[in-house]
Amino acid sequence: MGILDGKRILVTGVTMDSSIGFAVARVAQQHGATVVVSNFGRALGITRRIVNRLPEPCPVIELDVTDADHLAGLPAALGEHLDGLDGVVHSIAYGNPETLLGQDFLTGPWEDVAQAVQVSAYSLASLAKACRPMMSGGGSIVGLTFDATVAWPAYDWMGVAKAGLESVSRYTARDLGPDGIRVNLVSAGPLKTLAAKAIPGFEQLESAWGERAPLGWDETDQEPTARAVVALLSDLFPATTGEIVHVDGGFHAMGL
């Protein structure tokens, strides 16, 4: 038996098989879940090919979390494949190069910052609101963050967006708690994903993690992060919400 036997899970933001979302979908299926994944635009075709690499090929729906029509139509789109939802994975973030300057944080243009905050933080609340009607029996929403308690080299306004995401998760947990819906985040160490390639100085983060994480850190292995997400999707944490679980080899707890 798997810890997600009988669970119906939506995993958003699956593009490549190197993405955290893909690893979550794979581990969720291995633990018995029925999975639907989402993406949008030009990446949708890639996602439809990538899901064939999962243990069980699964449906792919189009979902742009900044599009009100997509959000309004989400229950109907999911209803073609599932009769309800037990879990949702928010694996969505975006910041264009103007938000990842790696040099002068103060020059980030508001229009680009606003987009990063909408896609990376506000979308958690938007997605939760859209999925809420399908989670009548309660459930779990899990998002992915990168420790926003400190300033990182090069991460700049995306770091601010992640701080917003962490705050949004707490308020969403407050409002959905009476419905029996838990909202938590997993804070992963640096992983070699498509998104990571856009971060100037990412190699600097990788080298620091390898030196300071007491458990060590493999930036090519999404499995530990995926397992944590799946655990939070399961019924093993029935009284945990508004939490951030670190999967970073212990880096966050270390000083010099």
C-alpha cells in the first residue's frame, strides 16, 4: 500500500523531467495516487510528451494561473478526469531576467517585479480558490519555496516573491483550515532545474550547499524534495498547516 492510495492529485507546473513537479508526480503515482498535471502555452506540448516518462502516463490540462478564465474553468477541466481533489501541488514560479539581475537589486522595474509576485506568490491563493470547490472532503495543498528568510546572491526580486509566497501560504492556511484543507510549503535546496538555469551565480549556491549542509546535498536529485511533498499530501500530517518543511540537507540550520 502507498501513502496516497486513492488520492486524486493535481500537480501544476510540470515542464521537463528534471523539474520538481515531475518528480512529485512520479513519486505520488508510486504511492498510489491518481495524478493530473498542468502547464500552458508553448510548454504544453512538451508536458504532453514528458508525462509518457511517468510510471503511468497521465492527463495534461492547460492552466495559466494568471488567466481568470483558466482558473474559472479549472473545476470543469479537472472534472473530465477526476471526481474531486485530495491534493494540489503548486510548482509554479517565474521571474524574467530583470528580476534576477545579480548586480543591482534596486534597479528592478516594477512591471517585472509585479509579474514575478503574481506568478510566484499570488498564484498560490488563486489556485487554492479555484480548487476549493473540488476539495469538499478536505485535503492538502503543497507549494515549493526557496528559503526567503535571508538575501541570496543573484536571487534578488525572486527572493522577494518567495517571501510573498511564504506569507500567502500562511494566510491561505488560515482561511482554508475550517474546510479541512492544509496548506504547507517545502523549502528545497538548490536543484538543477530549468528555472535554476536562469539564475546568475547558481553555481555559487551549489558549492556553498555542498560545503555547509551537514547531510550533504546533491543538486541533481529531486527525489528527497518530492518525497517530502508527497508526505505532506498524505494523511500522515493531519494537524500540520502553515508550515515550511526544509529539505536542504540541513543547510538552513547552520551558521558559519
